[in-house]
Amino acid sequence: DKLDKPKLVAVKDNSELVDPWLKYCEQGMLTGKAFSFRTIDAYRIYANQVISKFGKVTPATLEKALLSVDREKAAAKDKMYKACVCFMKYLIKKKHLEPSALEQVKDLKPKNHKPVKRACLTEQQAKTLIAVSKDIEDKILVY
């Protein structure tokens, strides 16, 4: 016997599916783990950004959305990717997206993060600090 392939349920855009998806995440019904409220808020923001710009979350629209994020915003790009992949899992579960979509987006996962900028002193600032320091320990810390 040949198994029938499940038919996809067509939707014009994904905007109506965001709230039910986040409810699933909140209850832990998607991954088995309840998501924190901060994660849910972040996922709502990033998924709605993609949906408002492209109408749907698909491998093609995720790629376009990630390309539109400034490369200096590596963390935002990573969060957008994670939110959209999670949403795609929900769409697959509800038969709005083919399961192969997850395989298509694996290569889109942001791989590198720009290091956090650290405050550094110029040589002149360090010399000034050393000059005004009274304790030898403070001078050693600056040096």
C-alpha cells in the first residue's frame, strides 16, 4: 500500500497563525519545553517582522529577511533565524509547510557573531590614570 502524502492547508499569509503558535510555545506543546515569556516576546517580534515584510515565513522569505539584517547585528540575525525556524516547525505540524523546509534553512543559520565591543583606554588615558593614582595597586591595574 502506498501512503498518501498529507495535503497542505493553503493560507494567504501567516499573520493569523502567530498567536496560536506562540500559545503552543508557551504551553510547551511544540518542543516539550515551555518557552519563557521573554523568548515568546522576542519570537513574536522577529516572526512579525518577516511576515509584515514578506507575508509568509518560508525558506525563501527567511533568506531574504536574514540578508536584510545589517551584518553588525549578528545577535538579531540569530534570533530571527531561531524564531522563524520554530515558527516553521509549527507550520509543518499544522500542515501549512512541507517538512523539507527545515532542511532547506539549515545552511542559513548564522554562524559567526561579532565580538562584543570592549571599552579600552588610549595610551594617553592610561598614562593619566597612572599619574593620578595614589596606590601602587591601582597603577598596576591600569598598567
